[in-house]
Amino acid sequence: MKKTMIVMMAIGAIAFQANAQDSKLYIKGGYNLANISVTKDGGIEESNALSSFHAGFMADLPVGEGALSFQPGLLFSGKGAKWQSGSETDQNYIKATTSPKYIEIPLNLVVNIPLVDKESKFFVGGGGYAAMGIAGKNKTEGKFIGVAFESEDKIEFSNDDPTTTGTEENGGLGMMKRFDLGLNGTAGFAFKNVMVSVNYGHGLTKINSGGNNSSDDKNKNRVWSLSLGLSL
């Protein structure tokens, strides 16, 4: 109930700001290509990419004369990755998928470049995001000496203090940190009632509990998103 109230208040605040500043509020959704970093320099394995989706609201609020816009949002977003060793025709193989779902608040500042008319523009910019894990599943399947096995479990989140990202409270095997923070890069086209955009989310905090948050970039969210927005 408390989470629902927070979400409704955030939607109301975005809508109020959009009306107050003669701006636009969009309902948006689209495709996510999610992954999790596996190397110390933040690199990923392309084969681990996982298809997911996002849906929610985003406002476009002009700053000053409109050359800049502030774009806050409230999204339900799927992240995660997959991993596989061997193939289904082998005597031994394993395939695992982790697919956490987050409530995410992106906060982006963009530069607007006018196109053919006042209501058409190209925009590019970036900012940050904060996200809270609320659901998700870990799935595993495979074969061992020809015998098939399969399991599916709900993701457990540890309620780590989001202000102490360098340490992990209530850590344990198989748990994820509930809070995720990161940076965004975004670009797209906005017309009278439609917006099309691409976004890259670069996680800064490790998603796993039970270990320290050292200086490397292992186990952090990486998400490409393609969105379609319709103004309300």
C-alpha cells in the first residue's frame, strides 16, 4: 500500500509540473536489451544480453526559452542477463536467466534542436537514475549426464541502505541489492504528440549482495532501451 501511494504521488507530481509549465506528459513504453557487466572495466558478454521491456510515464519540461528540457520519469523496467554453457544436444549443459524488475526514476537534462516546425525537435542529453527492485525471477535449466533439470525461484532483495552503496547489509547467497543507481544517455525525436527515443543506462552500484562494492565494474546493470511515447 505504501509503495502504491508513493508511485501515485510521483505520477501526480510529474503531471502537475507538466501542466504548470505548459509542457508535455507522455505515457511511454518499449524494448529493453539488458546485460550485466562481467569484467573489471565494465565489459559485457554480448551473448548474455536479455530481452525485456519498460513502461511508464515521462514528462518533458522546458527550461528557460526551451533550448533545454528536464525529462523526469517513472518507469517499470526489466533488467538482468542470461548465461549458458554447452548446448541442449550435449549430455551436460546449463542455462540460467536472472530477470529483476525495478521501479525506476530517470532524471535527464537534454538539449533541444528544432526541426521543421515548433512542435518537432531532436534532443540529446543525459543524467542519472535511481531504481528499486520489486520483483523478478531466477530460472535455471539444463542436463547432467543426460538427466534434465529445471528450477525457478523468486529473486530475493536485501534492503541495503541506498546511502551506503560501498557496503551491503543483510547480504546472502542468491540475493540482489534492492537499490540501483546509475547514469543515463538519451537521444530522440519529439513531434506534436509522439516521441521516439533511445536510452542507455549504465549502473554504478553492484546488484549482488554478500560482497563488497570494490572499485571494479563487475555485476552492474547495463541496459539499452528503445521507447515510443504518446503525449497525454
